[in-house]
Amino acid sequence: MLLVASGWLSAALVGIVLLRQSRRVAPSEVALRRGAKRQRQLNATLSAERDIAALAFETHMGIFITDAQGAICKVNATFERITGYRAEEVLGENPRILNSGQHDADFYRQMWRGIHQSGSWNGEVWNRRKNGEIYPQWVTISAVRDDSGQPTHYVATISDVSLHRAAEQEAHRLAFFDPLTGLPNRRMLLERLAQAMPDSRDHEQPAALVFVDLDGFKHVNDSHGHQAGDELLRIMADRIVEASGGKALVARLGGDEFVILVEELGLSVALASQRMERLANRLLAALAEPCWISDRRHLLSGSIGITFLGAGAGDAEECLQQAEMAMYQSKQAGRNTWRFFDPAMQAVAVRRALFESELRQAEQRDELALHYQIQVDRSARVTGVEALLRWHHPEYGTVPPYDFIPIAEQSYLIVSIGDWVLQTACAQLAEWQTNPHLAGLSMAVNISPLQFQQPEFVYRLEKIIVATGANPERLKLELTENLFMEEPDAVRETMRRIRILGVKFALDDFGTGYSSLGYLNRLPLDQLKIDQSFVRPLFEDGANEVICASIIDLGRNLGLEVIAEGVETQAHRDWLERQGCHAYQGYLFGRPVPLEALEENLRGLVCTAGNWVPAVTPANR
């Protein structure tokens, strides 16, 4: 037993020792196993990081790495795609191989100062591709430092921003430039004008704004299409730029309106005014040059308004309005001319705006009416009447034609108003046809150039004649000379179509416009009308007698009847008859009167066939 016990004890002691030993050994093996596991995880992490780094290196941004001396030691595929250089072409090279020459040495000094001070720099750099193309990049450069803080490498990322820059430029172009002519638009003009106004005031340097409106453009655009109109605008834009010189800002507001901002005109208003007059005359001459588009010759002119930036305008918009008002003054003066802004124009403009608003409603309110002035032949027989438009406003009374007709022209209301005049006159002509005493009367109607140039004018005229039942052979359309100056061939063709209907033509205000005898024998005219501005002061100036005699002689040689308007005295009438004038119109025979008064005056008189000579009485004066 003792031996067994002592053997067990010995075995137990050995077991204890072995147990203790096993306990000491077991933690070491666990630690080894854990260390191996961590190493495997670390290796896997490093491998993943290497994969991620490789993926990040091949990103949409170009990357190149240089050593501390600036030699390129690694690039990615995007770098090759952006720059056009293969890796083997740039390894070992300095990044200055990419320089475009667009930046000076100070630019690069600032760049490296930022890298040394903060460790990185970013900004836009214009570089050059291998093919020589210069383009914008967004560049970020970061320094890689060792434990001592010394740079060992530099990592740069580059992004090609040329498409973004092109999109920005296109957006800027669309926002500030006219797409048709390439000129600055209204927005840019107003911004520049807002800057120029205080500059001109602070430096006491006169500056001016010039408003140019093309006369006759709408007819070309309507008659020949927008393509021809656009080409014409581009031609005129080039002419305006050339005539304005290199320093002036030329902008297109839209349509056929252009504006020129001219700065630094000198130290005195007198000198500035002289310079602006010369500019305006250059512009008028340039705009009046013939334009050839698709083998067609087009003649335009310009109406120009000028204002100085210190003429009382509070802001850019008001300054622009002043120049526009001056332009309207030049239109009212006959076009193809220029005018300076006058503060009195402001009151005129307000009145004009009010009249235009009221005029738009005049027809619906039944405020328009026709008055009629008789025309007589050499025997004093009443042969016809001229229909003259009148506007009876409930508040302003009878508005003179010279006040509202120009407004109707400028606002294009003359087209619809002109149609109303034709409709009313033809309806009256048809009614007279049922009266044997009045059936022989002719009806003369003034036609605005703008109305005549409408593409549908002939169609509308024929429709009115058919609808009213008027005899077209008793209808006479009075046209003015300036109509023939813009598109003589187109006008002649329109007149030919109207003549087929049986309608006759008179050339109104002859001698007051752009008289050109060359077109007279090519137009289907029936009558020349001597303007009253030559007849009323007939004996006050010998030149008026010469002009009237020449027109009568010209009409006789061309086989055209000549009628004189503004005949106020028997002496006028007798002198004109001796020269061979055929017909007369004026206060000597009767003022323009409403329909009822006209019919009352003519009742029973036309049938006397030439034995009636109207008396000058208070009733018809």
C-alpha cells in the first residue's frame, strides 16, 4: 500500500508538473496562432490597400508623381489620355514639359510658395497637350514628406476643364451676346452703360449713347423672308461697327435696333457734339449703301437718336429711353437723319405714349371718321374727293392728323387703321354708285408705305372691293415717293396686280421726298400730285413757281394728269391753269368736311356738268 501510495503520489507530482508545464506551454502556442492570424489579416489588408490604391490611381483624374527634384516617376492612364503623352515619354522629365507659356514666372513662384507653406496648392493652369493644343486644367499638388518633414515626392492630380470652360463661355455668350450678329445684347449694354454713367460724371468726360433704327427693314423681312432679313441685319451690324470705330461698344437690342456707347469724347460738350455729328453722318452714309442679297438689291436708311450720358437721366434705362426718343424725332423729321435728345422730348414722349394707348381703342370706340375734300377739274367740275382720316376723342376733342398719324406709323397701328379707312371709303363709294348725281365721283385714299408693303395687302384690298361692291375704277390710291425708294421692283409688281383690279394710282407729295425721275416711267401711275408746300407759298419764292411748272411739264411729257393741292386763292388757280395743270384741290373749292356736309354741298350740283363754281363762304371754309 505504501508503495502504491507513494507511486500515486509520484505520479501525481509528475502530473502536476506536467499540468503546470502544459499550462505554461499552451499560452505560447495561442499567442503564436494569434500572431499568425494577425499577420494574415495584415497581409490581406495591405493587399486590399494596394488594390484600392491601384484602382484609385486609375481614376477619371490624371495623376502624376514626381520625386523631390521634380522628375516624373509615375503617371496614370488618365494622364496619358488628357495630355496625349505616353508614360515612357514623360518618365524622368520635369512637368514643365506641359507648360503652355500662358503663365509668367511669378505665377509659378506663387504656386510653389503655397506648396512649401501649406503642403498643397490647387488652381487653374493652362497647359499644352502633346499635339500643341492649349487647354485649361484644374490642378492639385500635394507634398509627401518623411518623418523629418522633408519632401520626398510630389503628387499632382489634373482635371481637363476645357468642356466646362466652353460651357461657361457659351452660357456667357447666350446671356450677354446677340446670337445673330455676335454683338453685345441689351443686358450687356445696360451693364456697361451703368458703369459708364458715373465714370463720365466723375471724370468730367462726355460720353454719348446713339440709338439706330433701320428704316425699311420690316418690308424686306416680310417680303423676302427671315433668312434675307437676318442676312441684312448681319450686313448692317458690320457696317455700324466699322463706322463706329474700334473703341465704341455696339449692341443690338433686338429687331432692327442697334445702340452705340461712345466714351471719352473730349473735355468739352462742344467738341463731343461735333464728334457725334460726324459719327452720325458716317452711320447714315454706311446704312444707305445698297445691299445685295441673293441677287436682289435692297436700299435702307437709318433714323438716329443721340443723347449725352449727363442729360438728366437717373439710370441706364432712362438714358436709353432718351436716345430712343431722339431717334423717334429723327423718324418724324423724315427719316435718314439724326437728332439730339432735348429734355422737351420727355413731355412729347409721355403724350405720344398716351395717344398710342388711346389710339389702339379708337376704332372700337367709333372715334374714327372720314372727312372729304373735293377735287375739281379745269372747268371747276367736281370730279372726286379725297378721304381724310379724323380722330374725334371724347376728352381731347379732334386730334390733328399730324399728331396721331406718325404715332400710328411708328406703332404699326396704321395697318389696321388703314384697312378701316379703305373699308369705309369703299363702302361710301359703293353707296354713291346708287345715286345718279354722285355716281361719277372718284375716291382718293392715302395708303401708308407700311400698309402697302404688307404681303396680304392686295388680297385684303380685293376682298374689301368685293365685299362693299365698290367700283374699283373709281378708287384711286395715293402713294408717297419714299415707298419706291426701298423696293422699287416689289412695289411695281404690287401696283401691277392692283391695276389689274381696275384701281388707279396717284403719286402724292411729289417733290418732297427722294425724288428720282428714273422710276416714274416704269410705274403704272395715273396722276402726279403737287404738294401744298409748293402751292400755298407759290408767289413768295420764285423757286416754288419753278418747281410747280417743272412738275406740270414733267406730267405732260409722261402722259400723267397733274393735280395741285393747297390751292387757296384764285391767283393760285389761274397761274396753275396757265402752266397746264389739270386738276385742283384746296380751300378755294372747299375744306375737308364730314359726309353729311359734303353731300349737302354737292346735292344737285354735280349734274350741272361744269357750270358750278363753289363759292368761298363761311359755311365751307
